[in-house]
Amino acid sequence: MPTTGTHNFIELSFEVSSTQHELLIALLASEGIEYFQEEDNRLLAYLPEGEWNEEKALSIRTLLEERLESAPPCKASFMADRNWNAEWEAHLQPIEISDRFLIVQKNKEVTPKPGQIVIEINPKMSFGTGYHATTRLMLRQMELLELKEKKIMDIGTGTGVLAIAARKLGNIRPILAFDNNTWAAENAQENIEMNSAGDISIKILDAEEDLVANLKEGYDLILANINKNVIDRILPAIRKYAPDAPVLLSGILVYDEPWLKKLLKRLSYTNERIIYEDEWLSAFIRPTS
């Protein structure tokens, strides 16, 4: 849900069956919308009041018509600021990512499986909590990697869950986790402290403007759970300034896999492993030697 503060929001209410929620969320996320609430036959999406205008409405409608043949009925309503976090948290349940990972809300009692890693998240957003497929895909990919000696950069860290997971999987090197959203960075810091995950540097940086300077510090693994448009712009810089670093990507629609393969070929990356959930994919790529 949106943040608590002195901001008003626009609620977009889409009349769609629950079977269409994942695809619609994926499409709306590509338009920069990050906050959602799912109901049986309705999907609610929220964006700051200042971002809603005729141009944005047309862009969303055009995208949905292209991908869905016809845009579902949508009603836009003004929503005055309120305690969004309390409403969002009231709907949360523990999320079992795999036999290895369990994500739970702060202070909720759970009984993990033997050997299962528990990550506590005080969630203030719908992305980055395990409640979205892109995060689950990243975590499942990370389970398969040897992370202990990797110096890691986490681009668009959100709640900090991926950086925390790296620590809990045995990583002992410095981790830089950054986001361009002040509130997200603050939330990530809270979650890192709550999980006793030390030596993770949280910074407020732009994924494009500040990337090159930080890449020059040298990293062994790049995590990027963002979106297609940003990946398209930053992957060439990663290839140039971190030429030996593998990259773990998510936030890409399955429909965009042909685009991804062309991009990887152009930049001389090898796609080592790709996994899927719902409308999303995650790719683990390495520079071609």
C-alpha cells in the first residue's frame, strides 16, 4: 500500500477476476505503479495524486488494450491520506518462498520447517516483501548461488529483503543496497537491523545517475529486481564497468523474454538460468568469456 504521510492518492479500481490479477499487476508495474490490493473480483492500484493526469490515464489504457485486447473497466477515485500501513499489514500472512526461505511479518509467530531461514519484514509496500512473484523468483535464484565471498550490489533494494537474504545465506562481504526512494531506504534499514544483518550499506541513489561511480568500486554480483525499461538502460553500464560480474535480474514479464535474449546477445552475456512464476521471469546471467 502507499506510504503514510501527508500525501493523497488516486485509487484505480479494476473489475477483473482473481486469475487476471498477476498479469494486470505486471502491466501496471511497468507504468511505475507499485502499490496494490487484491480482492476476489477486483484489483486496486494506488499512485500519488500528483502522478495522475490525462496522459497517464491514456498510457495505462493503451497498454492494457495492447496486451489484453480490451482494457478492463476501471474507476479512478481520490483517496485522502490515511494509515495505509495498518491497512496493508492487516492482510499479511507468512509467505513460504521455498523449503529454504520463509518471510514473516514482524512479531508474527510461525513454526518454520527444519533448517528453514526466516526473514522478518516490517512491510511498508507490496513489492519486496515476498508478496510479489519478482521477489520470490530472486530469492529462489539466490538459494542456488555460492554467495559467501561475493561483494554484492542490490539495485532498487525496496525493503532490503534480498540483501538480508544474502547475509542469511552466509555472505560475509560488504553489500551495497540502494533505492531512489527515501522512505524505502529507511524501511530497508529498519528491516536489516531487525534481522541482525550487519555490514549492509543502505544508500539513497538513482539506479541510472549514480550507478557508474559505484560500479567502479568493484562488485562480484549485481542484484537488480527492477523493471524492463530500467534494465534496458543500466545493463550496458554494468557490462562496461563491472565486466566480470554476473547479474541476477527480475521484474521482467514473460512476454519480454525475446527482448531480453536480444539484449543479452548484444552485450555478450550468457543466460545461465531462467525461472518463471505467473507472468514474470528471473534470469541469472554471466558475461561471456
